[in-house]
Amino acid sequence: MTVTTQNPRLNGVDTATLFATLDAVKADNELATFQFRATNDWVNGNQSRSSLLGFFGARQEMQHRAETVVVSDHPKVLAGEDNGPAPVEYLLHGIAACLTAGLANIAAARGVRLTRVSSTVEGDINLLGVLGLSHGSVRNGYEQIRVTVHIEGDADDETLRELVQQSRRRSAVYDVLTNATPVAIDVVTG
């Protein structure tokens, strides 16, 4: 007799691994300590290229399956060549992607099948700050970011709304954007 065990997936999430990870981290909190890294090289003008491959987690050095290279530039109207999104646009992607991943995981853990998740993210920025023309009266970064999430699934509206709120409460990117995060900059010359 052959016994087949299925690895249950809901919303594309491997729920068995998700719950095993939760149990492992509950038993050993140090497994939750991660360090993600990016390296960046200037290309020309406003363009630079970042590479993301290695990271530390679960008490060991690890690598993604493949290196990801992202290019950043400024639009021509801001003295760039428009070879990629502006750095501030990657923040918009980051919050959308983090909320979406959280939604998929939380819904799967609660047994809710999602049929659609999409979001629109808008960020308002006044470039007087970045350009040094505000004399300190305008901040350099976004003045406000708005996220509109469209979600459908096999749960009532209240449950779907709560899934979004739970994702927001657990989002690392939301946390970084809404709470002061210390940033240390070391300079090496020569």
C-alpha cells in the first residue's frame, strides 16, 4: 500500500511550511533574526544598479535562488535618462508587495481562498526639499502615501477587510515607513 501525503497550498502558500516555520520560531526566537543586503554601483548620471543575492537568516548565511538586479534612474524631467524607476518609486513597490505577500499568507493561515488581490499606491512628494529650495520647510521624502487594496475571496467583506488590516499590522515595510528607523551611513574613501 502506498501512502501519499499532500503538501497543502492555499493562495499559492505552502501552509504546512508556514505553520512549521511559526512553530520553529516560537520554540527558538533567534531563528527570526534576519539581515537582508543590497549592493549598489553607480552607472552614470542618476542611474545606479543594485544587486540582491545573499542574506543571513535562521542562524546561517543564505542566498536567493537567483541574483536580482534592479536599475534605478530619474525621469528625464528630473535630469535622468529614465532607464528605470526613481528610488522613491521602489518604496511604493515595497509597500504594495509586502502587503500583498502578507495577505496571501494570513488568508491561507485562516483558510480563506483569495481570488483577487491588487493594489494601487500613490505617493505625494514636493521636490523643493530634495532640490534644496525649501530652506527646511519641506521634507525631502513623501508627504503621504496612499494604498488602495482591491481584494476578493471566499469570505465576507468584514473578514476580507480584517485580512488587509492584519497584513498592515504585520508588514515590515509599513513599519519602516511609519516608524523612525535608524539609518547609519559609513563613508569609505580612496
